Amino acid sequence: MRRADDRPTHDRSGSGRARGFDDARTIMWCYEARVRVHERLGETSFLADETVASVHVQNTRRADRVELRAFDPAGMPVGGDVLYVDRLNQRLDVAPEFDHDYTGMAVPEGSELDQAIAREDGWVINMRALREYDPVVDRKATQRAVFLAHLGDMMQDDQVRGFLLESDSGGDEPGEPEPELG
């Protein structure tokens, strides 16, 4: 029988925390950033406006607000907005899944968008990537990823000996139809 103080640690920092915990925490931080960007941009007209190809997020000048500047596909400004930050969890930090660099969004050379990027005072949201984002699908994938991050640690600590992952075929969300059988 193993005593509690004999439990193995799985991280190299010696903090006593399992590596899966740190991985799960990182997964959750990234998920929360994606959700926050989607929700906050939903407070503007940019998400629904198909003429908006990208949005420059200026989040370095003031801590109490985020200045947004929308651009069309040619990199010309088509509008702006300000989102106020009353709580830290309202900040629009970089979400790589929407960032123009990570999504490979083309930036017209010499355009006003190109100049905004060159100032390095924020980041640019690729609105195509943001419009394709499905929060429900992301939530389900994140739940599974967090569980799997913890699973190795739980198995190593003999907290789990076997498991069965069910299909993600729907029916578990309120208002979702059950899959048809037969």
C-alpha cells in the first residue's frame, strides 16, 4: 500500500503537481481566450458584417479598454469600436486560432492594415477564422482534451485502470436531436 507522500510526481519542476494538470490548465486558458474573443466580438457589428475581413485589436495602450479597428479585404479601414474592460477576464489577448499570423491570412502590402501590424501595438483577428468558430464543438473538444491530459496522471497514480470513451455523435446537448438508430 502506498502512502500519500509516496505519490509520484510527473513534472520536472518538483512542484508535486502532475504534468497533466499543467497541460489541462494550458488547454483551458487557450479555450477561454477563444471563447472570450468570440463573445466580445459578438458585442460589435463586425462578426455579422461580411465586409469586415480583419480586426486590429489594440490592447496595449490602455488597460481599461480595447480599441478595435475593422478592415476590408483590401486592408482599408471600414469601422471601429471600443470594448471596455471592467474585469481582467474581458481582455482580448491573442488567440492563435484567430490571429492573422497563425491562420495565414493575406495582408495587402502597403495597406493601412499592413501599417497597423507594423506598429506592433496589438494583434489582428482573421474574421474568416472567427466566423467559422463553433463554440459548442470547441467546448466538447476542450472537455475531452482536458480529460485526456489528466488521464495519464490518473492511470499512473492508479486512480483509473480502464476507461471507455463514447462516440461524440450528439444528443448530449440540450436541444440537440438524438441520433437516429435503425
